Amino acid sequence: MTALDDAVLGDRQRLSYIASQAADARLNVELETEGMTLNIGPQHPATHGTLRIIARLDGEQVVWAEPSCGYMHRGYEKLTEVRTYPQVTTLVNRIDWLGSFANEVPFILAAEKLMGVEAPPRAQWIRTILFELSRVANVSLFLGDLGVQLGAITPVFLAFRDREYVLNLIESATGGRFHPNFDRIGGLKDDLPAGWIAETKQVMRKMRNFCDEIESLLFGNEIFQSRTRGIGVIPRDVAMQYGLSGANLRASGVDWDLRRDQDSPMAWNKVSWKVHTHPDGDSFARCWVRLQETREATLIVDQLLDGIPSGPVMAKVPKIIKVPEGEAWVSTENPLGEMGYYVVSRGDIGPFRVKIRSASFNNISIVPWALRGVYVPDIITILASLYFILGDIDR
Amino acid sequence: MSALAIEIPYWGQSLLRVLGGLVAVLLPAGTIVYVFLFKMMSFMQSRLGPMEAGPYGSLQLVAEVGKWLQKEDIVPTNADRRIFRMAPIVVLVSTFLLVAVVPFGPDAWFTDFETGIFYALAVSSVSVLGILMAGWASANKYSLLGGLRAAGQLIAYELPMVLAVVGVVIQAGTMNLQQIVVAQNSGSIFGFDGLGNPYVLTQFVGFLVFMVAMQAELSQAPFDMPIAESELVSGYMTEYSGFRFLIFFIGEFATAGVFAMIASTLFLGGWGLPFAWFGWDSVDSVANWMNVAGPVIVVTKMMAVTFLVMWVRFSSPRLREDQLQRFAWKVLIPLSLANIMVTAVFKVVA
Amino acid sequence: MGLRLSSPAEPPVDAARDAMVAEVRAVLGAAVLDSLVKPGDDAWIRVSTGAWRQTLQSLRTVLGFHYFCFLSAIDWMPSPFGRGEDDPTQPAPERDATIRPGYCGGDTRMQVFARVVNPVTHAAITVKADVPDDTMTVDSVADVYEGANWHEREAHEMFGISFAGHPDLRNMYLPSDFEGHPLRKDFPLLARMVKPWPGIVDVEPLPGGGEGDES
């Protein structure tokens, strides 16, 4: 600036000189590929909503990445403190919005546990059926969306087509396609409609066909395999430290499924089914485990449909529900992973504190660890295979 | 054009050529969009596709164009305005330059270039410039990444494409596309001339390499990383809207059409039918009606080739950039080099 | 482990959980202030604030609780705003403000608690520790369980608890200049303050239960 003497340059010229220098400097900083910061999201096709991932890139390689959430934080933990117990299901429905019914179940179970009531067997079986149906609806969309994330556009249409059948089933049983709000403390709102069982069996056959279709269309595809195998490997001990759950944990070789390994009033232990694990821990393993679980879920539903016990769907509970003082933790194996509620009651009509342990929050907390050193396209693969739902992260 | 009975002044010929070029670029583009992008993709995905605009949605593209034309032409604040605006035109221009050498009949051609295929391969890289310009000028990181990916990819796949064409050139003994067509249709395979000698049979490896390289040149899935809507939003096209996006869109499918025409010219016999069917022996003896039938034949073959391109596009996921490069350098280039060697040996021996 | 509900066949003692808690007590010694086992349900221990990090360290390395489930905090102070159902035009009613701790007791307003699981036996335990009212600080366990990193960040912004030794206590959800800690009981839920809550009358008749059913 010493050469720029006030006498030589007028004010306007000097300003424009500084401005052009500043613009160049900014352009150099912004467009430098070495050490470029890439904002993926909040609005980005790969983030299923409004997750933002800040990635520091060297060329196309990620040096450092950090998810930034909160664009969808709705404060459910605070809101539960001013709701009554039956009203809370309306809130928690919207945590994982693709598998809503599964969100209601652990909360209702926790409240029932504190109250010492148990839903009649028929209600438990129907709960389990609906729970697994929401898993099928949720994960089938994942399987279709997986293709889109990796550039194959066809699977997602098949997924939307076939998920529709499942949503119709959920709608005809509960009245709500996305947010059933059907679970009650002590049972269920209603019994199943007539003809539902036969229809469900048919749909489960369709979903198994869908799984076969996706397996041959996507999982058998060499490009898909080369894009997912060995990408985003999460070893067993890291997965457990981060509290990964569901298919993400089982894909790292941990044989742990809350449906099987936990005594629960639900009907899972009344039928025979298999927990799938995969030793690799990579993106392919996570997707593969989810595919197998979808198929397994349809088999569970099929078996449960054959043996629904008769009886009422609602236990005797007081009209105004007051939950005795105490603390309870209930978690279930939701489509996304372990979903749990730590409910603290003070003997009131509403909870004193509810800690919502959602699966995606833990699952996505591994992202900074998992994204280091991968390429930009692999960010998408890893995010897709970890499978999160925004509402489930932010709550 | 002189073979047509009427004498046309030079300016008239030029005008006809320009109109012909427009038709030769836009008609295939529109057909490809409707038949493949709208309908074939929908049927593959168990849905109907557009059904409202016109019978079976046939006017959907017109509706889309109308929509795009109405949209605001947004230029981002930080963008390099002039280059940003120029980029789509550069891309489209390369398509028009490309179609200039495609022969449509014994006398229906725009230019009868002695080194036609050489020119075509050179000019096809002009679109890279446009894409790089778009990627850089958008002042958007996704666009920049997309533009750079496009540049890397198109340059990597230019080489196997050139090498695949070399086989054809050796076999035909000429770089003139018109003569390549004639050589295929008047040739014979081991004395059997019922099919002529379409190089898709004798240059099958070359054809495969050419198709793969073409898929990459056109950045269609599984090589659509420059666009990669789930990673880079839309790559170099992210910031474009309205009319300029339309130009990119038309450019994409028009280029697909023109490349398919070149592929059919090089490997499927172009505008010709096997000359033996009609007893022709050289291009001069070809009947005049082939000037009318030729374009139809070229478009038919073009649709067949585009079908292959689109079929792959709609059914495969996307490769990663490094996998794509590895595939080009480790598989396609050695393969095409081997093909050239074998072709050369046969040429010398036979 | 497990959660069989009020099953009549359930024995009143839970040998597995009792043994687990005894083992934990043996390892941790005097750090364990209190413990509770609800047969067939769950197990809780409360440790002193100073032993919080050491406890989780031992649980992970010595006792094999490798799986980190969650970490959070509780504000035991009753809300001064009740259930947010007050008429904003009337003066606020008197409320009992005594702080009563939950299971395993506690001496402070805030408590942190974490749940860890043994992936082999599937035994789980909930560990609680008091947060001193004056410093509002406990040790971070983010280096014991990597996954605790985000949970501590969340607890930090929601409750205002500091975690000593945490690498990066940025806000996760709220803007960085947000004032207050939303999950503290004295943080008002403003939407409830400005307008009476319409859900007060939202009591639907239960299926099966008659109108006058008061069981």
C-alpha cells in the first residue's frame, strides 16, 4: 500500500483497488481445492431432510468432517414434561417418521411397567405385528433410497410402490398412514379390521418379492458392490463405544438383537426367526443386514398372524392415567436401532422427565470418525448405509 | 447437394444446411427425451410417466420447454457472469459442430470431410470446455467439483474412444465417414456380402469400447459423476435455471443423439443398406432415393444405439471417480490397443 | 436382565442383577454411594461425583460393559411453572419446590446418569452421579466411551452442566448465542406461558371402559 499514495490515487480509485484485491483474496480462499470446506446440507439430496455436514476436503478426499444437527430440533424431551402420558405418543410418533408405530411402543411399555399393568396377549401380538410392519415400511424405503444415493434411480420407485401396500395395511388397522397413534397404555385403541389378516399375508408375500427384487437388482450389481464393499468399515469395538445399534451394530459382527435378547412382553419370542449378522462392518454389510431383516420381519408377521390369541385388546386401566412414582427404562429394536425411553415419574398425570434415546443420534455420532479420509462419493455411501432419519437425530 | 435435380444457389444451400443441422440435432434430442427418458424409464420403473400433455404425454417436452422458458434466468452474485452465460452455448455448439460430419445419404451430407472422424473426435472435446466454464464460473463448490470431475472423466475417456475408432479407420482405410459407410456396406465378411461388413461384427471389441467411452463422454450413469445428483446436487448445472438449464438439458440429449449417429456410422453401416441387395457397387451407383431413406435409416440406428445407452443408464448405480479412471486406464485402453494390433495384423495379412 | 412385567412367576429376587451389582461394588469400593436392583427390571448405582469417570472407566475395562447406550442428566427441581397449564392472567399458584431425588438418592439438584451394557451377558446398569450445585461440573467420559462426546454436548447445552476434559462443548442444537438451558425445570416453555393449553380437557373415553368406569 505504500505505493498507493493519496496524492496519486483518488479515494474512489483506491477503494476499488482494495475491493478488487479483497475479491481476489476471497476467491482464492473459497475456490482453493486444497483445503476446501464443503457444506453438505442443510438442503442436500443426500441428507434426507436437514442435516448439515461440514467437510474439509483435500481434492476429493475428506480431511475432517463434522455433522451439524439441530435444524429440526423440536424439543420433545421438554414437551413431554407438559403432556399427559397418553398425549406423549403423539409426539414420539414423529421421531422416526417412517416407522412411527415402533416409536410409540417402548414409551407405552415403560409407562405400563411403571404402572404395573400388562396389555392382554392379543394386544401384545397385534402390537408386535404392527411394529414389524412399520419396520418393513421403514426399511423398504431405505432399500430403495439406497439406490438413489448411489445413482441408481429405479429401486426407489419399486420401494415406493411396494411400501404403499404396507402403509395401506397400517392405515386400515390404525387409521393413520404415517402417525398411527394407536398404542394405548394397557393395550391398543381398537381391534384389527375384518379381512386384515388375509390381506396382510398377501402383502407380506409381495414384500418378500420386493426384497428378492432389490437383492438381485441392487445387491447383486457389481457397481453397487464396488461402491459399498470396504467403504466405511466400523470395527466391532468402535461400534460399541459409539453405541451404534440395530443393523449397524449387527453388521459389525455383534450378535445382539433386543427383540431376542431381552425379556419383553411383546410376542417376538413366541415365533421363530433369525438374527442376521455380518462380519465385515462395511457399508455393504449394513445394507445387507437391513435387507435380511426386512425379509425376516415379513416372516415374523406371517407367523404371528397365524397365532393371534383371542381376547380383549385393552386391559382395565383408570380413565385418568396417573403413573406411580419411579423410574423405568424400556428400549426396543426399532427399524433404525435401539430406541429407548428413560421415564421418570412423580405420580403425576404426565412424566417428570423423559430421556429419549434415539437410535440415529448414536448412529450418526460416529460420522466424524467414519468419514475421515474417504472420498466425497463415499460420504454419501456411508451416510446412506448408516441410515438415519432426521427426526430421530434431533428429536 | 448438387445431385438433387434443382440448382440451389450457395446461400440457399447454406440455409438448408443450417436448417438441416437444427433438425438433425433437435429432432433426435426431443425423440430421445420422450421415448427414453419419459417413457422407457417409466416403464422400467413400473409407472406410466407423463400422460397428461398430449396423447400419451407426447407433448410433455413442449410443456417442459415452455416452463423453462418462463423461468427467471438467475446468475449467482459471485458468478463470473459472462462465462457463466456463455458456458451452455459452448456445450450446445460442440453438438452442432459434431453433427456437421455425419453423412445421411449418398449425397445428403453437410460436409464431406476427408478427415471426418478425426474432426469429430477433436470437436467433441469442446463440450468439456463449456462444462469446465460452467463449473468454474458458477462460484459454487459443487459446480466446481462437478466441472473438474467432468474434465478428468472426459479426457480419460477420449483416449479409449480414439483408440476404438482407430480399429475402424484401419479396417476401412479412410477417415472419411462417408467412405467408412460405403466400405461397410460394400464390404463382405469372408466372401459373404449379404450383410455387407458392418464393423460391429468385425470390430466388436472396438464397438464395446466405443460404447463404454461414449457412455462416459455423455456422462450417463454409471459414469454420471459430473452430475451426481445425490452427491453434487447437479454438478456443474447446479446454479443454472430457466433457459440456460434448458440448453444444457437439450445439449445432453442432443449430444447423446449425435454420438449415437456417429456410432451407427462407424459400426452399424450408417445410412446405407448392404449394397449387394440392390446390385450397387460404389457410392456413385447408389440410387437417389437413398437420400431420403438414408436419414430415416440413420435415425433408426441411432435410436437402437441410444436404447443401449439409456438401458444401461437406467439400470446401473454410479461408479466412483477413481474407479472410473481405473477402468479407463487399466481395462479399456489396453483392450483397445490389443484390438488395434489384431486389426492391423489382419489388415496386413489379408 | 429383561423387563417381564408383573408376571406372577417372577421371583422376588433377581440373582443375576444382585450378583452384578455386588461385583460392581467390589470393584469400585466406597465410590458406590447407593445401589438399587428392581428384580426382573433394572439395576441402578449412584457414585460420588469425583468417582464418575473412574466408575465408567472400570465398568468398561474391568467389568466388560463395552456398549455405551446413552448419557444424560436430570434436573430434580420441580418445575416452578407446574405443567404449564396456568392461566397467564392469574397470579401463579404456590407450588412445592422441595427437591426430591429419584432412585438411589442424591444430594444435588442436577444428576448425570449413563447407561452401559455388557454385550456378552446383555446385563445393563444405569450409573448416576450428583452434579455439584456450585460448579455444575463433572468429569467428561468422552475418552472412556467415544460415543459420550455428543451426549455430553447435548447435556451441556440442555442443562448447563460442564464436562471437564471434554474436547469440544459446542452447542449441538441451539444457536451458539442462545441463552438459557432448555431442559432445566426453571426454563419456561414460552408457548405454554402466553396461551392456555387446550389439551387440558383432552381426555378421551377408553375403549371397553364405560362412561362411569372409575376402576
